[in-house]
Amino acid sequence: MSAEPETSQADLTQAIREEVHREFAIRLVQAEVRLQAAQAGIEIPADLMDLIDSSKLLGEGGQPSQEAIDVLLSAVRTEPVFAPLVGAGHHRGGTPTASSFSLDARRR
């Protein structure tokens, strides 16, 4: 009869260890994502980090998966959007219409 309580105690201890490992593995993944994003110059808002399922970024052995983190960062990375540059570049011949207006023709 004394072997049964030891087994249940060992199972309980193992379950607690696994739960603690899962919790800290997820924190480790989040820290790794933030670190690699900062190194790549990517800003990930805190709200977005809350929406990411960090358990999907774990590899074998409960360690962060570099491949999964790379996929996430490539999806988050955005190229800067530049406004079209109107009037920039080479213009051929002619003078601007504003400069052809004589300043002497103005009313003073």
C-alpha cells in the first residue's frame, strides 16, 4: 500500500515540473522573438505578441525553433512605403511658368 502514494506523488511532481517547463518555455520563446526582432530592426507591438501562439514556436525538447521564429519575423517585417515623388527627377527643357511672369508687371 505504501508504493501507491509514492507513485501518485511522483506523477504529481512530474506534472508540476512539466507545467513549469511549458510556462518558462513560452516566456523563453517570447524573449527570443523580441531579441531577434530587435536585432533585425523590427518593432513588434506588445498587443501582437499577446496574440501569437508561442507554443507553435517551440521546437523539439521545448526549445525555441529558429525556423519558426524566422517565418514569424518575415511575416511581420514590412517594407517602408514611400509616397510617389512628384516632380522629382530629370525634366527636359523649358522654363517654369512661374519664372516667366515679370515682377515689374505686378501692381505695387
